[in-house]
Amino acid sequence: MKKDWPLWEVFVRSKNGLEHRHFGSLHAADAEMALENARDVYTRRNEGVSIWVVESKYITASNPADNGELFEPAQDKIYRHPTFYDLPDEVKHM
Amino acid sequence: MKNEDLYQYILGIADNSLILGQRLGELCGHGPTLETDIALTNIALDLFGQTRSYYQYAAKLAGGVKTEDDVAMLREEREYRNVLLVEQPNTDFAFVIVRQYLFDEFHLLLMQELQNSKDEMLAAIAKKGIKEVSYHRRFSGDWVKRLGDGTAESNERMQQAVDDLWRYTDELFHLTKADREMIGQGIGVDVSQLRDTYYNTVTELLQEATLTVPEQEYFQKGGKEGIHSEHMGYLLTELQYMQRSYPNMNW
């Protein structure tokens, strides 16, 4: 039975005000079942206030083989990093 | 016991959750998929949580010598007050789902009324349980639709389960002596008044699931009076094994 069920990615918002975060994946036959399964597998101990599910096939992922060209720019362009500013202490999370 | 009727009334509600929870617990590690296995075990844990509140209350009424474990584990078969529906075996997944749905729909109606009980403790337990029971009904109702309106085989198995379990539904609405006493005092729910709503709701969902509602006129009864089906003894043997073998054991 399970081999026919597509894979779904589960995103959970832990608290109001926070963004949805990827929690894991599971199998389900349809969206409604995916939502209920996600509730039972990932949020039964008060872990969340909102769930998104999306069928995994709809996620386009970058190829690890492309990591060089995508994520590793030359390190000598220091002007690309905003490191020349003095941040006031009040600014958090920068 | 001074509050014998209230005590029996509480058992009449609590035992349904205990026995159904035990049945679902048997599936732990044996569910058809990882996700449904976890879902069914979750429901079992919800039911055990509710039943503990009832048994703690019952044990208190019994005068303090008894504990919730005594009430739950150390009664004879004839002293359990659950309906026959919840003790029926896990024949296949269709039976598990249909049994659950037929009970959940009733359970929700009961909790909705019980939260208006004059007994504050029962009202509080009901209020707390409603959210869980609403989810149970959503879960089992969705599965009834999915499997009833699924493949030819799933439809056939679901219809078989509905046909076999239907005969246990009428008992949900029977009144015991304890029921009548508690209704009179404004504590108990008159479940006989819930019958029409129940059958209308269930019929609507079964039809949506392309299942045929049985038209039988013969119904099984007895559980509420302690007269159980042949499955009950085996279930209790497993349920009570630890307390019988190692009296007073704790985790």
C-alpha cells in the first residue's frame, strides 16, 4: 500500500510570529491525509500552531554538484559584505 | 457505597475509552503504515488519558482505599460497563476504522452534552476531551470516506465491516439504571436523545463514502450490563496480566 503513496514535505510553524520550518517528510495518499499524518507524526506534543504540506515532487532542489558555482564566490571581494558599518547595540539578529 | 450510581455511571463512560484504547494499543507497531500506526496509537493515548481522569474520580468516590489502577485493572469481566462495539477485534484495517468512526461520532455527541453536567468534575473532563475526540472523529471519518469511496476491494471490506459492526450501534443509546439515576439528578446525559442525530450524521457520511447503510432490525446488547462478547475475556487477560502477576506494580 505504502509504495503507492507519494512523499510529502512537512513545514511547521512552532509559534505565531515565527516562520514555517521544514520538519521532515512522510507518505500520504492525498493532501488531507498528509496534513493529518503530519499532525500525528510531528505536532502531537504541542510543537506547532500551523502546518504546511507539499508533495515533494513540487520542490525543485539545487544539485549538490553545482555547489561550487552556486555557493562559493571568490572570497576576496570584501566590499560585498557589509562589514564596514558600526551597528548600534540595539540592533539585534544581524 | 454512597455514590454507587455515580460510580457506575462513570465506569459506563470510562470503560469505553479503556477498552477501545486497549484494542488500538494492540496495533502499536503493527499498523498498516508508519503514519497510521502513530495516528492510531495517538488516539489510544488520548483515550487512556481521558480514562485516567475518570478512574481517579471513581477511585475517590470508592472511598480512598482503591486507586485508579485498581478500578482499571482489577475488576472481573462482568464488572466492566463498556459497550460491545469497542471490544470487537481488529479484524482488519476496515474494522478498525469503522469501529472507531461508529464510536467517535457517539463519543463526540456524548462529550458535548456531558460538559453541561451538574457534576463539575465530569463537566471538566468532558470539556477537556472534546478537542481530542473531535480530531478522532475527523481522522476516522476521513478514512471511512477514503476507503469506502476508494478501490473495489477497499469498498467491499468497508461494507463488510459496516455490516458486521452495525448491530452494536443501538446499544450506545440504551439507558442503564445508573444512567437513569444520573439523568434524574442532572449529572448524566440522556443518550437515548442522541440516537436520531447520531444515525442521521452517520448515514450521511456512509452515503458520502458510497457505503450502504444496513437495514437490520436486530441489534446486540449487553456490554453496559456487564454481559460481554466472547472477545472480552481475552482482551482482559492481556490488559490485566501485569497487575495480576505483579500486584501493585508501578512503572
